[in-house]
Amino acid sequence: MIVLLIGSGGREHALAWRLAQSPRLTKLYAAPGNPGIAAHAECIDLDPLHVELIVAFARNENVGLVVVGPEQPLVEGLADQLRADGVLVFGPSKAAAQLEGSKGFTKDLCARANIPTAAYERFTDKAAALAGLDQFGLPVVIKADGLAAGKGVVIPETRADAEAAIEDMFGGGFGTAGAEVVIEEFMTGEEASFFALTDGKSIMPFGSAQDHKRVGDGDTGPNTGGMGAYSPATIVTPEIEARVMAEIIRPTVETMAAEGMPYSGVLFAGLMLTAEGPKLIEYNCRFGDPECQVLMARFEGCLISLLADVAEGRLAEAPVPTMAAQTALTVVMAAAGYPGTPQKGGTIDGIDAAEAAGARVFQAGTALRDGRIVANGGRVLAVTATGDSVRAAQQAAYAAVEAIHFPTGFYRHDIGWRAVERERAADLA
């Protein structure tokens, strides 16, 4: 099968790496791809948001399956146009992708379907939002309604900071994403990510992970798109998974179908594991980044067959995905300045040495300049390793990080710290 992968980040490199191992693959294209993806696919200079060109390329090259990596093309309707042209595509429709494209849409759906989530209010006016703060205690969660590259969430601990966040969002600090704002109660608990595949009817779990959103060690500093992750998330026990499927995922899929917006693709639920049970923080309509890297490191089947079964509405006939028992852990190496303005152009050496040590280095914000890999974005590399425990995977990943020379980069030193502490406590018990 000829496959076209849309995107250019670390998530897409992980998908390309796994797709390239599928026995059904005859040709893999990536639009636009990156230097790491080029090792597995032919990179095509196509903008993922140029829908007509993507559709024409898929038709002209007899593409059998399009896999859409990033959220923006899905929210803008790429999957709809491909389906209208008879091209098989893995990814939800524009209507269904509202689950990520509008936080307010998702919160309203939760209210209709009785899905456990934080109490909230939606605001389209700054003055009303400022007045609405009185309904919530501190800390409080303030979200830009639209897509903000994983950075449109602020958790102020003082009234002054909350008012400043609202001023910033309505003042254009997050572009059009902040034209509407959602204010939520602050939930207490531990966060986790849960993934499920669905064709709009059948639903299949696809693993768990725990991301590290804050930029600094010890979960300090501003939110980012993710500084590292590990999978499986040991706190997502079989009992919690069953509750997530029954109380969150299934009602979402059934409600979307009943309301004429059947969801087809991967459904990524960001969860807060509270004392009352799992509650939904938000949905993403694609594989996460960096969660995809650790999921793909553990997945052992034919990815093309699985994604095609979803796209064709035959998920009920598909075998249950096989995931390695080992833990996978990834450490993001970011460019100085991230999550603000990243410093581009910094040279990167040692990727081959890191992979020789047993890790897999997925490239995200990279470019080729005079034959050398250089930084070309905020999150630049995702250094991924596996082990028989979180500690073992952590040690292997950081050993690989040490082999990489990236003077203008930085990384967190504690990815997986909660799980490592639990493992240590279990050893002492």
C-alpha cells in the first residue's frame, strides 16, 4: 500500500518509523517531513494546510491511505476533502475534530453526555470573564478555546495573575485561539493520557502515557507542548482504564455519532485522576507529541493494517493491538528560549552515537544546513528508550541524551520521576 503521512514533527517521525516497518507498505511519502523522517519516507514539499494540493497528490500518486499527524489540518477539514475524493484517511472529520479545536465544544459535550470533568464557564467577552472569576476559587484554570500548540492553558494562583491571563488571551496573546475563553475549576490529582482508536462505532484501547507539560524540573515553569513522557502510565490501572472507557470514551463516541458527527481516528483523552475517579481535562484528535513516540516504541503490530481498519470502519474485525510489556520513555531536547521564542540554527551532533547505545532519536524541529542537523523549532529531538522498568528506561534515555551534543538546547532531568519514586517505594516496602 502507498501511504502518505502528513506532518513534520517528532510525532510524525515516530509514525514514519513504525509505518516503514509494516509489511503492507510499498511506498511511504511524507508532507512535508523532516530530516529524520527522510530516512523512512520520500519527503514532499507540500504544506499540510494546502488541502487541494494534498488531495491532488494523493489522487495522482494512487495513495491508498493518508495518515494525518497534526491537529490543525484535521480541524480545518483535510480529512473531509480526502474522503470526498475517495481517498482513505486516518483522522476525524472537521466536525468531529472540534473535540480538540474548541475546548468549549468539548465541555458542552461533557455536560450533555454526563462525562466527568471540571466545572466550567465559557466567555466571549473580557469583562464577563473577569467578572466570572468570582465563581471559582484559586488556583483556577484559564484556557484559550482554540488551538494554541499545547500552550493555551494558564493556571494562575492569584487573582491578579488570573486577571492578567484573561487580559492576555482576549488581547491576542494566543492569536484567534483566545477569542473565546473557558474558565474551569482547578482539579486535584495526577494527570495521565489515555488513547483509544475508534471508527465511530467500535472502540479499542491503545495504551496510556504520562506527559510532563511544565518546562522545568519538578514540574516548574510555564506549560509547553510536552517535555517528555513514558508509557504505560502505571497509575492507569486496569480498573481505571475500565472506568475511562465506560464513563468518558464510550459516551463521547456514542454522543458524537448520535449527533451526526461520528468520530473516526485516535481519541486522546487527557485525564485527571482525582479522589472521585478519572475526569476529563481535554481531548486531542490525534496522537500526542511526545506520547506518540513512546506508544510507537511499544507497538508491535502492523500499523498500516490497524489504521486502515479504523479508516475503513472495520475496527470490530481488527486484532487487539499488541504493546510490548517494557516501559518506553522519551526525553525532549528543546531549543533555548522555548516555550517562548526558540533559538534556531544550533548544531546537533551525536544522534548516531545515541542510537548506537540503543535509543531511538525522533526528530521534531530540525533542518539540514550544509549537511548538518540544526535546530529549527522549539522542541527539537525526542530521545526515546525502553527498559524493564521506568527507572531502566529513564537511565537508558538519559544515557543517550548525554551522547548528543546540542549546545543551544536544554532538557528536563526528571522525566518519569513520579513513577520512579513509586518504584523505589515499592522496593523498600
